[in-house]
Amino acid sequence: MLLRNRPIVESSPALLARGYAWLPDLWRRTGGPLVRTRLLGRHAVALRGPDAVRFFYDEDHVRRGPALPEPVLSTLFGHGAVHTLDGDAHRARKALFVSLLMDSEGIARLVQQFRTAWDEAAASWGKRPSIVLFDEAAEVLTRAVCRWAGVPADDAGPLSRDLVAMVDGFATAGPRHWRARAARRRREEWLAGLIEDVRNGALGVPPDSAAAAVARHRDADGRTLDPRVAAVEVLNVIRPATAVAWFAAFAAHALHLWPEHRARLAAGDPAYAEAFAQEVRRFYPFAPFVGGQAVRDLTWRGEPIPAGATVLLDLYGQDHDGSLWPRPYTFDPGRFLGREVDPDLLVPQGGGDPRTGHRCPGELITVALLKEFATGLSRLRYEVPEQDLSISLRRVPARPHSGFVMAEVG
């Protein structure tokens, strides 16, 4: 495809400097149906909106696997992960995650594990001068998901810190990134050994657990997973649950700024708890965008997209688009009351069909855990000492600078 005005200016430095604001800034300057730029040396286009979500997740248009850069695979997802696959191979592997992460009974068991771990941790917080909620939430979530997944984690602290490091360092250079790489190598080696022990009977795990399911899973070619790839996929079960700590810190931030939501959450209204969780996911910065590669010459609303171009779906921009969300920078859980959530409209963790496409199948778990967390936090007594609660949009992934410090917890 011949294309005039092919972008020549590399945008990677601007992305690192601007973070979540990078794509929205480009949108404001261009005003067209898409944004053209250059990213990691490749022609890139960015799309947003429900129609764009459907276009992006059509495998006849965009493939996700080829677009994942090595630094992301070596930190966040892992080499050989389900995220790197397309077509039949992806569907076969994705079925494993759907069976584990979208089963209502399984989700209920995980929430119960979280409730138990939360109560255990909260009982000790009052004995300490203060706690950092982000760190405590990550450890509680790690303990809960490991119990649920059949992964031994008697001391959840070090594992929690490694799982957080994998998420915290995928989109940056420097110390955070190298900590993420080291954490992944360490945990993949540990879990590969665990999978081998499960397979040879040296370690017994519940037959309906994630560890057992990954150990016995057969891919589209009929083969079981290589132990290292199996370790990658176990991490892709437990790591996203620990990453709910980001949303937990954001929920605490919201309750601190807008305490009028506390009473209704504490009263135990499940519909309001879900609306609150969805608004936290929409309002606060989580993933800036997702990317794929155009599989052939395409056209989007009259604009050409050449084969091989990087195609970005602007998640943060879409969730704050005033044409899609009235008063997008107002925190308002009421916008989700009495309505179905359109999965192609609300896209904090990507879009598309989680059962067959690349959308995260753990969204149901994220919402369920966040509902439970927000309700529990609303019923907890604590003080918020002076601290830096700013959230920098330059930092990916973003979070309150202080991690949300709580004192006099009871």
C-alpha cells in the first residue's frame, strides 16, 4: 500500500515522557479518525471507540502476538504465553484460561479466599503505627490467589513483591525494568519445578486448581506444555490477581477524595459496589493502550493502514473520551447503575470477547475482588496521614505516589 505522509518522527521518547497522556495529546492535535505516528521504528496508527474495538479484535485485521516487544514478554507476560498466540493455537490455550477465570463457582471460591486473607491481615494492622495499603493489598491478593490456584506460598511477601515487580517494570527502563526481569526468571524457574512435581506426583494439588489444570493442559497440537511455558501460564493466572492491588490503591484514593460513597458501600449494596468498582476501573489510569499488527492492507473510516503497521487501541483515551462518557473526569459510580456495561465501550483491560479473543478473561475476577475490597475498606476505621497522594500520568503503570498510607487502623 502506497501511503503519502508516512510518519518519520519516532514517538518512543515522547511515550516515555508523557505516559498515559501521550496518545490523548496526539488525538487533540490531529482530530481525525485515527492518529498516525512512528513507534519502535514502525509506522503506527491509533484507534479508539466501540467500533474501533471490534475492528481491532478481528483477527482478519489485527494479530496481537507479533506486536509484543521483547521487554514486555520478559517482564509482564512471559515468552510462549497465551498473549503471543493467534488463531487456533490461541483459542486452544485461551480455553484453559476461560475455564479457570470465568467460572462463577471458581470466582466465588477466590473471593472467599480473599475475604479470609483480608480478615487475617486486617487483624494485624491495628498493631502497627501505619501501613502502606498498596503493599498490604498485594500481599493479601497473592495469598488468596495462591491458595485458590494450588500454588504453595506460605510466605506470600517475597512472591507478592516479585509479582508486583513484573507489572511495575514492563513499561519502563532502568531499575524497575531490571527488577521485573529478575523477578520473572526467579519465579518461572520455581514454578517450572512445581509443574514437574505435580506431573510426577511429588506434589499433590487439588484437581480443580489452576496448577493442576495447567499441568495437564494440552495445546492445539495435542502436547502438554513445556514446564517453563507452563510456569509462564501459572504466572499469568496469579499475577493479574495480585495486580488488582493497583485498583485497590485507586479505590482507597477515591474513597478519600469522595467519602460520600463510603456509607452506601458499607451498607453492602452489591449493585453499588459493582458500579463503584467499574467507575474505579474507568476513571483511574491502568493500561494506556494495547497493540497489534495489521495482517494486510486495511482501511479505517477512509484512512489506509498498511500491512505490518502497528495498530494501537487507545484504552485510557477511550475511557476518558467526552463523546463517549459524559463528564469523563468526574468520578461518578452512578453512571454504571441500572445499565449493562458495554464491553466495547469500557476497556480498562482491553476489549473484545474474552472467551475467544485477546481480552483479559480475568476481568470478572478483577471486578469481583475489587467489589469485595471496596466494601471491606469502607467498613474499616483508619486515618490518612499527610502524604503524597498524587498520581503521575508519566508513570506506567500509575499509582498513588505514597501507595496510600493508613494509620490507626481498626
